[in-house]
Amino acid sequence: MLKISYLISLLASVVLGQIEPPDGLRTHSPRVWALQGGKVYVEPEIIKENATIIIRDGLIEKVGTDIKIPKDATILDMNGKTIYPGFIDSWVEIPAKSGDTP
């Protein structure tokens, strides 16, 4: 009897794992992004206020203040935000010695 219960539980979990999510799967993510209205540090000494950044396929395509936004772009409002495009690498490993913290 216990074996039958285990078998039914196993089959139920396999069947439930095959159900499609209610919202469906995203077929594709947006390929073009427009980050609009932020303060952009183009270089450490060059700052553009109220700038737009166009990102296509994960790469920065344009940065500036008078940029035409592509029709297929997903627009993100960055007003009040500061953007450092390409300056920060989140996968960098920095060796640090442990020590006393203040």
C-alpha cells in the first residue's frame, strides 16, 4: 500500500510539473532599451544631464541629449537617477584582506 502511495505521489508531481504557467512564457525579451532623462557619466569628467542611452542587444549604441529613440525601444524613465554606463563590472573580484572594521 505504501508503494502505491509513493507511486501516485511521484506521478502527480511529474504531471503537475508539465502545466504551463498561467501568464505563459515570454517568447523574447526587448532587444532595444531607451534609458531616458538621467544624469549620465560618459567619462569620469564628462557628465550629461537629462541624457538618453540607447541599448541594443545588450550593447550601448548611443549616448546623448538629442537622440532619436527607435520605435521598437522599451523606454525607461530615469529622471532623478545617475547612470554610469560601462564603468561598473559586477563580476570583478578584488582581493581584500580581512581586518578590523570600524
